[in-house]
Amino acid sequence: MADYSADQRALFEAEAIPLYEEIVAAGGLKTDDERIAGHEPPLKAAFDLLVDMSLLHFDEGVDQWVAEDPTAAQARVVSPLSVEGARLIEESSQWTRGFAALGVAWRSSAASEERGPFTYIRSKKAISPYILSLVSECHEELLTAQPQANRDTGRGLTVTVAQAERELLARGVRSLTLYQHSARRNPATREYAAAVTELGGEIRTLDEFFNRIIVVDRRVAIIPGPDDLSVAMAIHEPTVVAYLVDVFMRSWERGRPFGARDDKAVRQIAAEQRAMTMRMLIEGHSDPVSAKRLGVSPRTYAGYIADLKDEFDAETRFQLGYTIGQQGITADG
């Protein structure tokens, strides 16, 4: 069995297939073709892959490389993958049955009763699979609050949810996602928001800081551990879940649709971010804390402060705070 990597498949799709098609159309490929011969030929890797897959062979009679029927190569490459895929599915089913038995034992144990309706997931490796499994069972509504916008960093609880969100929306699940206003400046988040919105998902942003949370069908809520991204808690207690849903929905109602791009919406968002920056300044938070609460980098936050200094004609932070105080501006706006 030929074992090809994902990188080789990408090379096959991007370069080897077009090269093969050109060879078929031309009736062959000369050995001195500049695409495969000479110093650093551009298609040498693609050519070597076609040869390795027996899609090309050298015909001495015509002194050139000629194409072979791809059917045999397909059988050698694809058929073993299909067999392996079926084996993995069966293996997955076996593991599922095994863990189902463990679940029965756990739920009937004293330890389960002692812990009650709270489940701790205590490692980063366990959190993502747990969330994916839970979200895959979502039938009606998925609520997600993501205070920071870096979807492309691979961090945070909701990064995992994005992998399953397309399937959820396709089957009619309502999806509400809440970000901070700073998410609008993140290219990866904008791309994600456009795709999700097109599929029927709803995304809003808010000026305030809030904590991460995922709520599935208003029956299970997942929250991160305190100052520890390697720990998460799943909450099954209906009263607590209902309270968390209420907190989420209150924030959701104050949020602004991600796709709002009219001048009025842009001005309102800018004003809310300015007010939040002033609030952080008045309350005396450090720059790192303030930047985190606004969902921006310390450098961006420093830029916000610089803009306020210009606006209030202040040279120092102390002078800025004093001037704001003299004008009667409070932390609430």
C-alpha cells in the first residue's frame, strides 16, 4: 500500500493533476522539458510524484514520458484508505460502547452523586473532544460568548465549536455568538462571521468584557476554570444553566449585529469603545488589565489612551484623568 501524506495530496491536486492533463493532451513529455529538467525545475516534485504513483512511465520507443491509465493507481491509493476508514469507524463504535458502559457505572456510583450536576474536564486535550461531542448533540440552540476575537489562534473554548457549527446550522440549530467590538478588526473573525451569517448564524459584538461560555440547548453550560484554560466545567443543574442563559441574553440584547456597517453603527461602536477606555482609565486599571477587558492588545490600548490625550489636550495620564474628572465624566459614561 502506498502511504501518501496530506502535503503530497495537496501537491497532487495543485500541480500533479494539471501536469498529467498536459502530458495526456500533448501525447507525452520530453526528458529535457524545462519544467522537469535543468536547475530547480518548477514541476519536478509534481513529476516525481506522478512517476512514484505509476501514472507516468518512460517509453524508450518514443524517448519520452507517457501517461498511464489512472484507474490502477487510484485502486492502490484510495481503496486502502477506504478500508482503513471503515476500520476506524468500527473501532470508534467499539470505544463508544466501552465508554457507555463506564458511564452507566459512573452514574450509578456514590462518586457521581457526591459531585452532583457538575463535571470538571481537567486537561486541554480532554476539553476539545468533550465540547465537540456535546455540541454534536445540539438540536435547538447554541449560545457562545467569546470575549477575545482570536479564532485563528487555536485557543479558547469556542474555537473548537466552530468546527461543528456549519453542520449545526445546516440542520436548523439556532446559533448566537457574542464577541467584543474589537473582534471587528480581526480578519479571521470577520471571515468566520461572514461564513456563519450566510448560513443563518447570528453574531453580535459588545463593548463590555464578559466571560467565556457555551450553552447547548439550554440544558448544559460549559465555563472555563478560574485563570486556567486547562480546566473547564460542564454544568447540568437547570437552575444554574437558566441563570447563565439569562446573563448571556441580557448581554446579547445590548450587542450590535456584526454585519452592521452603516455610518451610524460605526459611530456608535466607536463611541462605546471610547467610553469603555475612559472607564478603564477612571477606575485605575493597569494597561494589561484594561487591554484584556477591551479585547485588544496592550499596544492598541495605548493608542486609545494617546487619542484621548489628544482629545483632552493632556500630556500625561494624570493630567488626562484630572481633566476628565473636572468635566464631570464618570466611569459609567
